Amino acid sequence: MKKSIFAVIMIFVLTAPSFALSKYDGKTEADIKAGFMINPSLKTDAGTTDMNMTFSIGTDFYYYAVPSIGIGLGANNIFGAKVKDGGDNAKYEFSNLYFALKPKISFDDYSIYYIGQIGYGLIRAMDFAGSVDNGLYFGIGVGVEYESFIFEILYSANNGKLTAGSDSSDITYSTLALNIGYRFHY
């Protein structure tokens, strides 16, 4: 639990300077969002296991050198993913730091955008008798910005490696997230 709280605090501490350093020139934006993980699964060498629904929080910062393409940085945290209807009590949490690309098409009252993310995922396993190696994170999705509100669908995957005794297995935690957030214009 302490690591989860620390991860959330670090997300806000690392992104807070971006809110303070920005000036209003129509070229920068920052957002904060929360989401529900729909149909998460954990794929290992032994097969795919369904996971319980969970939630995430995150933040992004974008710079628009061209009015329709944002380049940025972001961070998110996925909380307490647990095996669905299983005897295993292990819980997995993921903290992701990533680069993002956000092309968007703007209309009078709203914008439609695509989002691509690639970075590094930090994996924590609780009640797991073994070790976990961190790995690649990526996400791809689509969203709508209405005034300052964000509605987004994002497919993402965390890759890593589980080691228990002499056995090891590559893992991929993948999920579809429904995110709702608020965008700050600078």
C-alpha cells in the first residue's frame, strides 16, 4: 500500500512543474484523468488469465509545435489487479512513465484525437512468492475533448517477467480503459 501511495504522489510531483511553467499561448496543455479497466488479462507462458476490473489515475502534458499534433510526457498508475475467481491472492500494480503523441482534429465545440504512448512500466506484485522484472509499456486509443473534459478509450499493455523459484515466465498485462478527465489549457 505504501508503494501505491508513493507512486501516486510521484506522478503528481513529477508533473506539477509542467502546470506551473506553462504560459497561455495555445500551444501547451495538461490533463488529469481517471479510468476503469475493462476486461483486463494477464498472459503468461502457461496461458491467459482473466483479471478483476480495477481503476487507474494519470496525467499528461503536451506541447503543440504544430496546432494539430501534440508531443508529450505522461504517467499513470493502475491499482490492485487481481486474478478473477482464482485461488491466487497475488495483486499486481503498474506505474507507467511514457512519451505520447496526440494528433487531433478540432471542431467548433469539441476535438477528436488519437493517442499513442510508449514507455517503461514499473510492476509491483503483492502476496507473490517470487520476483518481478519491469518492462515495456505501450498504449493506443481514441478520445473526445468537449470544452475542457476528456472522454477516452485506451488499449494498453505492460510487459515484464515473473520469477518464482527456478521458474520464470514472460508476462503481458493488457486492458481496455475507459478514461474521463479534465484538460488544462495554457
